Amino acid sequence: AESTIGKRAGGPAVKDNRLLDGRAVRDRILSDVAERVRAAAARHTIGRLVSISVGEHKEAAVYERGQASAAKKVGLRFSSEIWPETLTQAECKTRLVHMNDDPDVLGVILQRPVPKHIHGRSLASAIHPFKDIEGMNPASIGNIVYNELALAPCTAAASVELIKATGLNLLGLEVVMVGHSEIVGKPAAFMLMAEGATVTVCHHMTRSVAAHSRRADAVLVAVGKPKFLHADMVKPGAAVIDIATNQTTGPNGETMIVGDVDTDGVKAVASWVTPVPGGVGPVTVAMFMRNAIAAHEKQLAAGWLGYWPTCGTVVVGGIR
């Protein structure tokens, strides 16, 4: 669905080119991943993606459907497992370790939320980095410091991809990241630095976010505060990437999904703004698939799948 600013009388909707269409970026990435999957499958069997929910959650089911649809488009197998909510942390970890050892499992997606007695970050650390297609294992996040971006956290990677979609040259680009979470703000900042951008990170102790954001060529926002970023906080012509999704109540009592950016106000100043929904979200799903084929390539190169890429010899019993 295209973003519009109105309709011509009796004519089609008018596309608003200031709104960065995440769906178009998603489709381009999925097309590229599908080609890589076809080429890889011609050489070696590719494992399946496994989505895991600990207990049943409606929110997780929505994300899972999107991931399953994307997997189908690129030609990857996708399966879903709902584990009993009564499983202990140790029992969950044991199951994940078994998946690490299963050559038919390409990658694991641990859906959120998890039960209160489960420590999500600790559980994510049980997924081997080569099967961590979410990029949530602490090792995967740590690798970003060394400019190893192949299995980066998907939302952070999607945000960077959307800045690239503007055509802006990232070398020396002044970027402000508002929000410093471990899974979005910090990884996105390091990924942008790896691309050559000059990055400032703002957080809840920053004295004046606006003083920083007004000078930025690109602003990324992930703080979980509806319409936090206003037009007077944005440099004219900048790119604004709205990473958050917040539930609010509309004027008639309806539930609305909004971001951290006052989109209507900001798009009068900025050259590009990502809508919510339809911006970062679709690209995040595509990054899962890009990470999946990258994971397959890493597993293959590591000799996990019985193949030595330097000589093409099948490995039997560890001997080539």
C-alpha cells in the first residue's frame, strides 16, 4: 500500500515521496536473498528456520506470520514450535543446544515476550552465533564492534538499510541516534560508524536532544515515546528513521500504532521520513532472511555441513 497525501478528484492517490516506503526496500532485499538461496540450494541442502514461542502470545503470532511469509518468498523452509510456558530456563536452553547440533536447523528465532521466569538475554545466548539469525546473541552484537555485520540485529540493520535507500553518502554523514538500547540504538550506532558515518548517540541523560538532532543529516529514533521528535528538532532536508512502534488510543477510543516521530509535522521539514507502520518493520523482516542465508554461508564455510569450500570434498567422520 502506497503512502499518500491525498487524492486527485476522480483520480488515483498521490504518492508522497517524502515517506520512505519500507515495503519497497523489503521487496528488493527479499529478491536478492531469493537469488542467493537458489544458488546456495544448488550446491548444498539448506536447513529450516525454526520459530520458537515459550507459551502462546498473540503478539508473537503476528510477527511469526510475517517471518513465515518472507521465508516462503525467498524459498526457505520455516517451522514453528510453541513450547510449554512451564519450561524452566535450563530446559529451554537444553532444547536450544540440541538445535545448535541439528544440521537441518538453519537458524532459530526466539519470539518475544517470554514468560517472567525466563531471562530472555540469557536464553538468546544459548543460540549459537551461526544460528542466531536475529543477531541477539551477545557475541553477535559484540562482533559489530569489529565491523563484522553479517549477522547484526535485524531492526538496527533495517534502520541502516533505510538510510542507504535515501541515496545519502554515509561517508562522513552526520547522524544522531536517539536511544541507546542494546539491541537497536547501540548496534545501529556501531553499524553506521562501520559505514563511515559520524555518529552521536543521545539518551535519557542527554541535556538537549534537539541541540544534537538539529545539526544531523540523518536522525534515528528509538525511545518508545509517541511523537517524541517534532519538526523543530530536525534539520531541513534531513532523513528521519522512526524505529519505534507505540500503541496509543485514538480520539474515538480506537487503538492506534504510532512511532516516535510526529510524522505529519516532520515531513514538512525533512526530505525523508519512515512511516509507522510500513517503514522499519517490513525491512526488519527482510533482514531476518538476509541473515538466514548469511548464516548458511557461515555454517558451510566452518565445515558444519560436511563440505570444505576450499577443495569441494565431502567430509565423512571428520576426515576429508
